[in-house]
Amino acid sequence: MPSDRIRVAVILTSVRKGRFGPTIANWFVGTADQRDDVEVDLIDLADFPLPTALTDEPSPEVAEVLAAFSARLHGADGFVVVTPEYNHSFPASLKAAVDWTQNEWHAKPVGFVGYGGLAGGLRAVQQLRHIFNELHAVTVRDAVSFHGPWAQFDAEGNLNDGADAEAAAKVLWDKLTWWAQATKEARAKRPYDN
């Protein structure tokens, strides 16, 4: 029996050694546990090492990675990008992943969870809004942002004081699922890509 739940791919974008991203991504995925309207697929870009040099004829190894990554994106009704801010921007791993794909993002919503220093990943998120707009995606206005998250989580990955972040996550989930349902219904009635 098919699920009527919204399928959301949560994309962990940092592939850097010693990254803090898994803590943030796992926390965010955990916020979906209180919902009965979403099904989450956590995609770690470290598992999909796509090169930054694009080609129309990728090697068999790259083609295999791309096919697996593309299938996961294609199966999603919406996305949440969990991104750090590196040098006032987002990781190169995310740009490579986006540049290797195209139609998988079309007419689907994208939400953001940013983290970093004083800006909390918001500069990275602002840049990503332009990129996903070019991919015909709908970016969700509301986001979750962690300013200096390293001191906000305990050793087990739990937030020390999670009230504000959990409230922001609820708003993001509410808006993302609204857009995901709306665009899913629209794509079923009238395919976006012909």
C-alpha cells in the first residue's frame, strides 16, 4: 500500500574531516519523529563522492555514484539541506552534487538548516536560495540556524536547550510539507518536465 506521507531527503553536505554536520543532521531528522506526515531519507554526501570536474561521459565509477544519488533525489517530494558555512559560503561537495543533477530538484521545495560561527550558516543559505531557484525548486523562507553549535549540543548529540531550535524546526517542517504536498499534487496533475 503506497504511503501518503511526504518523502523528504535531508542532505548532509559537509564531507570535511572532523565535521559537526552529522550531529546537526541527526538532530534535525529526530525532530521528524513527532510527525506522522513525513518519511525521512538522510543522504550523506560523504557517501556520494562526485567530482567537481563535470563531463558528459563520466567514468563507470562516477556514473554508478551519480545514478545512486540521482535515484535518492528523484524519490523525494522535498529536501532539507543541512549546510555549514565555510568562508561565507557552502561546501564544494554540495555544489558538485547540485551541478551533476538537474531535473531531480524541479518543482519541489527545499528547506535549510544552517550552522556556523556568528552568522549561523545564514550566508551559505542565502547563496543556496539563488542556486535552487535556478533549478526550478521552491525554497522555503523559514530556516533553522545554529550560531556556534559546538557548545549547544552534548556529547550524545542532544541540544542542551532546544526550545528555540525545536520551534524553528517545527515551522520549517510545517512549511516544507505544505509546499511538498502542493507541488506533489501539481506534478501529478500536470508534469513539470515534458
